[in-house]
Amino acid sequence: MSAIVADRIERHAAVDRVFHWVTAASVLALLATGLLPVVGLKFPWVLVHWVSGIVLTLAVLVHLLRSLSWGKLCSIWIRWRDLRGARAGKYTLAQKLMHHALSLTVLITIATGLPMLARIDSPFWERDPYLFAAGTWGVIYVLHGLASLLTLTLAMIHIYFSLLPEKRTYLRAMWNGWITRAELPAEHDPDRWPGPQR
Amino acid sequence: MTPEAVEFVRISRDAWGQEVLEGISWDLLPVAFAIGALVIIGHAIYRLINKSRRT
């Protein structure tokens, strides 16, 4: 047992795991509250939607601030060797692509969702639907809707791949933080990750 | 009889009769869902074929 514990590699720090699951919960809540009324399921969705949006925004801000270190940026950056099929470092090419695609769509929904807060009343501000011209609101709504639909597609694919038996060690690592060297999938290069410094 | 085209945006008219962009067309929601489902089903079939080739 102690040998197994000694063999563990930390894959995700606790704060990153909290970020992941808070993001996952808020994105699923946002998709459900944003899209279910469209398919005819009527319920009071506005409050849950904007509160989830604020939670997501705060989580992404914390993640962005934490990510601004050279090591973290390098671990997620797509390099030529990733494209040439070299063995992966911490993240595989597919994981990097999913991260970047979801980052883009989530950032667009946040950037367009925040001004939309002006269109609803809340205990903290009064509604001001005339903040922008009608045409500008239209563009904001188109971008928000388009990014939301892309997020739906990406979330479906992300959840599917995370549940595959051969990818389950990644899912477990996202829950409890570690992976053992023996479990490390063959596509990882031990010289790139966990790296000689560990 | 012609098939209905998928609309990409919703457009309404304001009190002055001018066209106003409302947002993305919700016709695209099943398209987004179908793309996700197609990738999942496609990959599941690919896995099954690969698995049966290996055994």
C-alpha cells in the first residue's frame, strides 16, 4: 500500500479540481437553464442562469490568474511535437484541443453574458435595456447563443470521452488529484511529465 | 413541396418596422446536439470495430 502511495503523481492540485467541478456544474446549469426553455420546458430559469453565470465568471477569473505561470502555460500549449504525434507531456493533444475549444466558447459566453445582466433586475442593480443599441444587443445575443450551442456540443463530447474505460484514470485524477506511474497511459512521455524534477 | 431551410438568426421588426436582430435561431439547437451525438456514435463504432479486429 505504501509503495502505491509513494508511486502516486499529483496530476491536479485541489484548487484546480475545485475549479473544474465548479465550472462543470455551472456550465451544465447554464446549458440547462438556457436551453431547456427553448425546447418547451418552462420553469423560472432566469435567477439560476445569471447566478450560475456569475459563479462561472469568478471561477474562470481565478483559473486565469492561477494559470499565468510559465510552467502551467507550457503544459497546456500546443507545440509542433504534439502535432507531429510525439508522446504527450502532462496533457495529450486531444485534451489540449478540448481545453482550448471550451475555453474559447466559455469566454465568449461570459463576455456576452455579462452585458446581458443589464437587461434583468436583481437585488444589486436596476435593469437598463438601453445600455446598447438594438443592433448591438442582437450581435451580443447571436454570439452568446452560438457559443452556448458550441459549448453544448463540446460538453457532450468531453463527458463521453471522460467516461471511456481507457480514460477513466484521468477522470479519477480530476476527482482525487493523483495517478500512479503504473497507470500513466502510454501516450505520456515520462521525460516531459511528470518530469525529472519530481 | 420544398424542404424548410434552417434559419441561422431570429429577426423581428420594431415599432417602426425596421428589422431587429434577436439572436441565434433555435433551429440550430438540434443541429448542435446532433453533431455531438454523431461524434459520440462515430467514435463508439470506431472503438467497436477496432476492438473486434484486435480479438
